[in-house]
Amino acid sequence: MTGKQSARGFIDMQWEVVIGLEIHAQLACKSKIFSGASTAYGALPNTQACAVDLGLPGVLPVLNRQAVVMAAKFGLAVGATVARRSVFARKNYFYPDLPKGYQISQYELPIVEHGSLEIELEDGGSKTIGITRAHLEEDAGKSLHEDFHGMTGIDLNRAGTPLLEIVSEPDMRSAREAVAYMKKIHALVRYLEICDGNMQEGSFRCDANVSVRPKGESAFGTRTEIKNLNSFRFVERAIEYEVERQIHLIESGGEVVQETRLYDADKGETRSMRSKEEAMDYRYFPDPDLLPLELDEAFIESVRQTLPELPDAKKARFMSEFGLSAYDAGVLTASRELADYYETVVATVGGEPKLCANWVMGELLGAVNKAGLELPQCPVNAHQLGGLILRIVDNTISGKIAKAVFEAMWAGEGEADAIIEAKGLKQVTDSAAIEKIIDQVLADNPRQLEQYRAGKDKLFGFFVGQVMKATQGKANPQQVNQILRQKLQG
């Protein structure tokens, strides 16, 4: 056991970790939350910031209805209360990328409150994580520090981009639980099609609130907030570092200071950004330019009707309908795109759900990950993969040959049937032909035949290999095994 592992074991015995996450999901609206400016990613700096986003005098915000629909959709999906009345507030602070001098958010009366989400633990159990609230707000702009020779550039394209901030209860007790919860939220917002979940583009990121307390204590310790974590790996590493930092500090006689910290991915450590004493007084008050948001029952019900089958329900259905294990069903429902792909493969084959699952999770996802692609970019669609699996099921090709056909399909050489025909890959299923080849293999290897019959059973694999080599891998493996065993026993 390494020193670090020993330290972690000691941490587990003596200390309890308390974690809460604030996740910022950029809503998949085509325009901003209070203006008609585009939210498209990658535009030239300051080309997608209109008068409202710039905070010019005399302009008024107009709420984007689609952002409200998406927030309500999330609330219903996590079993939360969707507020019939919520209020937008001004969060006042001064920073170069915040042109108005305040951010429009929700404070005392958010649109979503008191939901929950169930996560799976490493030991196979599950745990419910409370969701305190989810509120609508606008994003700020972006400060650019490179290429300006000691100055800072400001890009206001993101200013006004619609966000849903999802605040958990402090229910997580390890970095891995936090990652499991974050992944569950990530999958959910993509299922709901309210956020694309693209972390590289900043569409999905989180702040982690971390504290420690002695085992058995009920009072929370002093927490620190780690800002702007934009990958699952960074979330886990940042929390683990911060936990060990706090414990070491306390055990050395020091005290944890309530502060905001940043994670340095290159150094693998957190560093102080600002202390509690330097923290902003945001002076929240209701925005006088925006009326309270009031939703009626008809609106809530119309949103409820748009909810898709959610990940947990889909997983349970895959287990009951297709007879899949909890693990297989969990992998295949990790994203809506993958679940839809798998179901299309099964429908194309007309059954064989386990075989289809093996191919989707094995060959397909292996190739997708190796190529660094997202599933929608995959060159082999679900109908094509189903067509390939059909040829395994009807014994046209063996599973081994199917892998070579899949590689050709991936390379763009056409459908499975065309590749099988063009390359002459049809499986040999003629028993007489296979028997003739086996007879020849036995005749060509008398010494090995004698050793096998003398009790060296492992040579069976040698004979199978020789037969498959003679048929260029085209002989039906089951028939080869059956006929060969009969011949050797004879």
C-alpha cells in the first residue's frame, strides 16, 4: 500500500468529507435569455453582443420563453417543485466582463426547488442526493489574458447566455460520489435536450463546496468553494486535493478559512482566489425591469407532456425487456443517443439483445473512443451495424470475420452484405466440405494426432487453428468443433 493510500485510509477512518455542487448548465436556446442575440459558439469576439447584452442606456430585458420551458422541464424530471411564481433579481458586482455592473439571476424565489437524484455507488448500492434549487440566470462575458501584451481583452459574446444553475444539498461524502452526481446531471440535461453538455465549450461546468469534519460530528466544518471545474477528472482531483489540504491544515493546528479557490490542473492543486473578508456583498434586489415570472397549471402540464423516457426508467426497461444486466443497461443508457442507437440495432436484427449489446459496447464504442468521435459522428449507423449482426445470426459469417467486416464498414467500404460478397467472406457451412478439410489436417499432422489420443487434450485448439487457417477463417466454428471432436474420438 502506498503512503497516499494509507493517508486516504486514515482520512476515511477519522474524518468525514462534506461536498455540495453548484452546476451551471448552458441552456440550448438559440438566442440569449434577455435578448435576441445569437448564442452560437465560436463567433468572432463581440459580434454576438447586442445593446441589451452591452447594458446600453434605455434598453430593457425581455425574458426568453424557451429558457423557462427548459428550466421547468428539468424541475419536473428531478421531482422538484416548479414555482408558480419566481422572481428575477440583480446580483451587483463590478468586473470588466459584466457591462451592466450586475448580473440578472434568481435569489429568494427560484423557478425550481426541492428535487432529488439517485446515484449509484461503487459498492453497487445507491444514494439519493438532494437538489436544493435550480434557478435561471444570465452568463457574464469572458476576460482574455493572452496576446494583449500585459492587458486584458473582453469578449462579450457570452454575456446574456441563458444558464440554469443547479444547487445540490451537501449530501456527497467523497470525490467519487460528487463525480457520479455530476455525471448523472450531465446525462439528464442531455436526455432532456436542454443542454449539449459540452465541457470544452463551457456549456457544463461546476463549483464544488468542500469541507471536512471529524467522524460523528453533526456540525459542518468551514467550507471552501472551488470555482469553474469543467471536467469530471478535474472535479475528482480538485476535491481530493482540497480534502487532504484541509485535513493536514487542521491536524497541524491551523484553521480552514472560508474562501474561494481555483484548481490549477497543471500543478494538480487548488490555490486561493479570494477570502471571506474580500468576498462581494452582492446586494441582491428584485430587478425592476422584469415582472415576477408566473406559471399556470396548463403551462406546467404542457411541459410535463414533453418529457422523454428518463435514464433510470430506460435502464429498468432495458433490463426487463431485453434481459440485460444492470451494468450493460447502465452503459447503454448513459446517453440518449447511445440508447437510441442500441434500440435501433435490436429492432434491425429483430432480437438478439445481448449479442447487440456486446457489439455496441465492444466494437462500436471501442472504435468511437479510439477515433475520438462523438456517437453522432460515427461512420457506421445503427441500421448498418444491425445488418452486420444479422449476418452473424444467420451464419453467413462468423463473429471473427464480422470484426473484419466492421473495420471495412468503418473505413467507408459499404454495407456489410456488399463487403462480404466483394471479399468472399461467406462462412463455409457445408459439413462435407468441412469434414474433408479436417481429414486433410489430421493426415498432415500425425504426430500431434498421436499425442492428442495419448491424452494431450490441449492439442484440440491446435487442430481447430489448422482447420480455420486452411479455410481462411471461413469455416463455421461450431461445426468445426463438433466434427473435429467426433473425428478425434474415432
